[in-house]
Amino acid sequence: MKLNYSKFISEIIVRPSDIDVNNHVHYSKYLDYLLAARYEQMHRDYKMSMEEFIDRGMSWFASNVNIDFKRALKLGDTALVETQIESYNGAQVKVNFWIKKKANDKIAAEGYAFYTLVSIKTGRPLRIPDDILEKYSV
């Protein structure tokens, strides 16, 4: 189903351990930034934390991620990680994201991720329950 979903923003401070040999954020760290933002946003914005999913015997895994890199983030920068659900279908949700440099609001990377809800016990996909869809339809 496709609706207009809210955008949420989290701040990430670039740490020395994020920097690669080219003196900018290593490409793998952008995934860390996305995961950290989603974890925070689940609790703060959707009012259903990852721990609540685990308590219900469910978990999410990233089944597909696409990132387009636009410009470098460097040590001392603050990244703004903006996410927005685009759609859901069965056990999957598509989340768009934009990682921006806070100082100038320019996009450093953007893309989308498909997350699949699974049973912790079986590892098999689970249709997203209606009560969860309601919480995440803000």
C-alpha cells in the first residue's frame, strides 16, 4: 500500500573511526548511519522500538539496499539522516533515505532499503501485523 508517510531526521556526528584512507567517511559507514537512525526513529518517532519487535518474536533484516554517493562527509561533520517509508507489501517495507551534511543541507548520499520482517524462531518472513502498520503509518 502506498500512502504519504512522515519523514524523520536523526543526527550522527562523524567520528574518527568513520574516516578512510581518502580522509572522508568510508562508504560502509553510511549503512551504519542509516541503521542507527532507523533504530532511534523506531523508538522516538514510531513509538515501537526494536526491543518490542524482539519481545514479540520478530526482527527486521535489510534484504536490499541501494546507495548513491553524491559528496563526501568528513571528520567534524554532522550528518542528518532523513528517512521516509515509501511503501509496504506483505512482509516488506521500502524506506527511502537521504544523508545530508548538516552545515549546508547538501546530500552526501541517498537511496532506499527494503526491510523484511521475519520470525526470530523460524527465520521466515512474516506479514506485517495490522497494529504495526498502524503505528508506522504516521
